[in-house]
Amino acid sequence: MAMLTTIPTSATRAFSSEVGTGSRQENASNQKSGAPFRFNRNGEGSKPFAWRTAIWLARVRRLINRFLAAVIARHERHAARVALHRLDDRQLQDIAMTRSEIESRLEELAQARARMQQPGWH
């Protein structure tokens, strides 16, 4: 007499919709994340938020500093331009400049100042 073996129904299911509870996909999704930080309300794991906030504030501070430096530099260029235009031709010649060179010299000075304000300049 030949013996027939039956195959369990769970082994014949091939599609994820047919897979019951306890499948690999479900177990994998139920596992806790391996992330090093947690964002809990009790203050644990707030270090990443603090770091992100500190970095964001540093960037805002740098942006404000650059803006203020640009405003101050513009004001100084304007003051220098007015002062140089008030000089007569003999006084301009004493500092080796002509009236037509005022704008180009101020532009050169502005570029030199911008280079000096770059990080790492010494």
C-alpha cells in the first residue's frame, strides 16, 4: 500500500497576501530599529535635536554676520568714494591716483577685503 504524504498548506502559499502571521516580512517589520538615537519625550535621545539646532543656529549666525559685513563694507566704500571725490586733482595726484581711477581702485580694495574675510586667510 502506497502511503501518501500531505503537504502542509502553509508551505504551498507563495504570495505575500497568502502568508499568515509570523512571516519573515512581518517579523522584520516588527523588529526595533537599529538607529543609535531615539526621539523620546522624556529627554532621552534629544542630543541629535540639540546638535541639529546648534548647527542651524550657527548657520543663521553666519548668514547674519555676512549680511552685516556686506552692509558695513558697502557703507565704507560709499564713504571712501565720497572722500576721494572731494579731493582736488593735486591731492589725488599726491596719492598716485586720477579721478577716473577712483571706481576701479575702490573695486580692487573691495575684492581684497572680501579675500581677507574668507575663512582660513592669514
